[in-house]
Amino acid sequence: MSDEKVLLQANHIKKYFQGRGKNVVKAVDDVSFTLKKGETLGLVGESGCGKSTLGRTLLRLLEPTEGEILYNGQDLSKLSVKEMRLMRQHMQMVFQNPYSSLNPRMTVLESVRAPLDIFHIGSSDERFEKCREMLKYVGFEEYQIYRYPHEFSGGQRQRIVIARALISSPDFIVCDEPVSALDVSVRAQVLNLMREINEQRGVAYLFISHDLSVVKHVSDRIAVMYLGNMVELAECEELYRNPKHPYTQALLSSIPIPDPDVKIERIPLEGDLPSPMNPPSGCRFHTRCRFATERCKTERPAFGYDENGHGVACHLCEQKG
Ligand code: SF4
């Protein structure tokens, strides 16, 4: 991929936390990938697999233990606190819960305007005008912008949060389970808005979700994480048509299909997700994998790509790294 198309490159990112005593929680353990400009990369996996930690680490809301994050070719780990603060206007985050993401004492207008004030973007009149336009863009009427968060529904609040994330014209937004706290009836509205923003404004997303059917609607490519490792990464259609990793195969087989005539083989995932404090040796998935061999218990599979850019970490389908 040519360098001008690359927005973000994560190289061998590790994020460890100190647990009790000498225990170390390896929440993210050697993850590498590239995000193109304007691309939506879905990031899926069970709760506790490290996907939210990875999202926060990319924005340096958490400091990486090891690894390099290149954003438009610039190494974020080398930026000072002040430089990183300025960089944040280009990199935003939308959290899961729109109820706790907004200050209840600030009006909608004040909340959306806050990043412009922080980054000193435009004059006072320009800031007001920009917020008005942005709130209109995400579906609010003029009379609503002086109201407080409690006067809105969950879906409306998440649209306010999205407006706030967009107001500083970022190129990249980490969306951490942005619709899971919302009623099913408003999920589609928020997802459609996010897709529209991606198409019209070219904003790239890292779209984190435990729900594969949601990720399918918005992603260009999808990455699958298991216990701190990335185990598969492919174009969206390719991943659904031809999942290669046994974990991805099991996840996909568990998606409910609304057509009773369509029969698919369910692949049960046995046991719980092991603790990241004491992950299994070799391939971390071997304790739950129906194809595991002796080799899988001792040797960690390398992540490699095929000629179509479909990446996987499994001894069953070894590919070039
Ligand atoms: Fe299963 Fe072995 Fe592949 Fe891991 S490396 S997913 S245990 S077959």
C-alpha cells in the first residue's frame, strides 16, 4: 500500500497492566495493522479480548508498553504531552455510553463547542456557527441546541457525542461499542449517520464491537481479536465468505439468521475466555479450538497474509508474514 493512502500504522503494539503481586495482564500483546485514509476497520472479539484497550492505546489515552504508532507517518510515542494534545483534534473517540459521555450541566451547544474552545479553533462567532451547522447535520433543530442532555433520548445523545467528535474535523475516530447501549430501533439511525459521515467527510473509523452483525454494516475490513492477539484481518465480504481462523468461524456461526429455512452449522465455543493474566501457552486459542494439535500448545502461530491481503494467525493456514 502506498504511504499516501496510509493514515495509521500500528507496529507490534503491547499494552500490559500490573496486576496483583507480580502478575501482569497482557491486555494487548503484539498487535500490528494498517488503517487506510477514509477506511472503516471493524474490530471484534469477546468482551475482555483487549479491543477497547487497543483503541485507547492508539489514541495514547493509554501509554503503550511497547510498539510504534505512526499517524500520517509521525510517531505518536515521540510527541510531547502538548504536541499530543494538539494532535487529538485529528483523532477523536466516541464511547459506548452516551449518558455518561456528556456533562449534564452543559447544553448541547456548549458540549459540542468544547473541542473548538480547547483547540482555539475560529472566533467566537465562527465557533457558534460551526456548532449550529454540525448539529443540524446530525439531525437537530435550532431550538434544541440550548437544551440539556437529560432532555434527549439515548440515540439523540449519541448523535450529540458524534457531533462533538466531528466538530474539530478529525481524520480518525475510535468508536468503542457506539450503539450497544442504544435501543435496537435507533441503532440503525446512528449507524447510518456514521456511514454517511464516513462517505461524505472521509473520516476513518476503528469501529469496536462485540457484535459481528453490527460491524458488518459499517466496515470495509474486519479484524478479529482473541485474548490480546489479532487472529484474523480481511476485507469484510471475504471474512464472512471465507473465515480462516477457527475462532472467527465459531463467532460467525453464532450470528442469528432471520430466515428459518437457512440452516447453518453452529460451532460451539467451549469454555470461557481464559484470563489474560495467565494466558495459554502457544496459540492462545488452543484450549477452545477443535483443531488444536500438540504444536499449538507450545508454538505461537505467526500472523501472515495471503496474496489478497487476508491475514490470519493459525498453524493450519500458514502464510507469508
Ligand atoms: Fe487452533 Fe492451532 Fe490454529 Fe490455534 S494454531 S487456531 S489452536 S489450529
